[in-house]
Amino acid sequence: MQFVHSPLLAITGFMVFAVLASAAEHTPDTLPTVKENIEKGKGVLIDVREKQEWDEGHIEGAIFLPLSTVQKGLSKEDLAKLPKDKILYVHCVVGKRALTAGNAIEKLGYSVRPIKPGYKELLSAGLPKAKPAP
């Protein structure tokens, strides 16, 4: 049996691995749907941006859970912030961190829907910006 090295085969294999490694997908829910579910109490927004980004502005009522914390492993206190009976809409700036964090949180038994739109798009969709702490 002779092994034939093919760049195309190597690339194809990598693509399959990349797809399998990141099973989570962005939710098909539109921003109006996300907003409505949050307003009706069916969902909550999880902000996985880092502290400096959060401090520069975030959505009112969002739960702060940076990706770096998710990757280190969530404590009991972190998990206590996440309601098991609601949709967790996970967001960042452009959706990449939302997918990573969403995949990890979903494995813990939560209903997670990572969203591709980021903080600025959420503001544009009418979700309110939190007032700065006094």
C-alpha cells in the first residue's frame, strides 16, 4: 500500500477537523427576536467580551462573563449567574468569541444561542446601553 501525500487532501482534512472542533453555530434568531425574547424574560444576554470592553459600555441587564473566565473553567458563582430556564444569547464584538464561549457553556447543559451581531449592532437594534456606575 502506497501513501500519496496530497496538499488538497491535507487541506480537506484540516477543514473537516475545523468544522468538528467548533460545533456551535450562530443563532438564526434575528436581532428583533433576540430583543423580544430578552424583553419578555425568555432569554438573557451574556457578554463574553473582556473587562476593558465591558467597562467602555455594555447592554443593560447583560451578564458579564468574559471568554477568558469561561476558558479557565466556570466556578459555582459563575454558574449561579446563568439561568438554566432561559435562552442564553451570547455576544461579543463580531461573533467569534461568542461561538467559543457558547460552545463551552452549552456543554454544561444550558440553552445557548451565540449571536453574530456585536455590541454596536445590539445598541442599533434598540437594546439599551447600561448607565455608567456612579
